[in-house]
Amino acid sequence: MMMTTESVTTQSSSAPRWAFLIATFFGVGTLRPGPGTWGSAAATLIWLGVARLLPAASQAAILALLAVAAIAAGIPAATQAARASGSRDPQPVVIDEVAGQWITFLFVPVAWKTLLAGFILFRGFDIVKPPPVRQLERLPEGTGIVMDDVAAGLYALAVIHLLLRYRLLSI
């Protein structure tokens, strides 16, 4: 049975309000089509805005804190949203994409080329889910929802650093 945007949003919103807001990244996950892509795009744009306000020396530490906060808040929020929706990984839950996308940008210079490459790499790894990313989905509830995207973010992080290291991506 295909669910409409309204039914998905209604089901997810039966989770506690705090869980709905965090899990959907303040409603970004209700955007269509492709809520995961919208979540990644929002994370990328937020990082661009925040990074421009920070000295380069503190960017990695702040981004790491943001990613850890997204993971720490995201696991219980995703658990609540999944329980409320009756789905193992409800589409409106995008806090996992936010965490994974932010992990992708750790220690990466903030420039349009690196942000675009990181966005594409993360979305690719999140969609393809190479081992062990797919296996992490089997972890219980919100842990599985979030940790597979954390792993996809780590893959994207490794690839973008290789691209930068070997000057296949210039800034």
C-alpha cells in the first residue's frame, strides 16, 4: 500500500513532538520528493552558513560536535518516530542524513566544490549502501536508522579526503 505524504506526516507526527522535530530535522523530512536528499541538502547549507561564521581552526571541532549531537538526539528521536509510524525506517526521518552529511565534511575545506562533492558522495553511499552499511540497518530501531548513515558518511569522508590528497578535487 502506497502512503501519501499526508499519511506519512500524520503517522510520524504521532510521535512525541520533540521526537518528530528532531527526527524530521524540523520538518525538512516532510518535503517531497526525496526527503533524504532534502535532509542532506539542508545539512550542507547549514554547515556552509555556520562554517562561514567560524575561524577555520575551530570548524572541525564544531562540526564534530554537531554530528555527535545529531547522532545522540537522532537515535532516540528516530526510535520514537519509527514506533509511531509502524515503519522500520520512516521516510520523514532525516536526522540520520544530517548526521552522515556532517560527518562527510569533517576536516574538509569549505568550498563549493568540496561541498558539492561531499553531498554527491554521501548521497551515493547512502543509496548504494556498500558493506557493512546495509548490515548496520539491522541494528535495533533508531540505532539502525542512524548508524547506517553514519557509516555512509565515513565512506564519503574517506573518499573526499583521498580526492583532496591526490588532487583529484581541487579547491
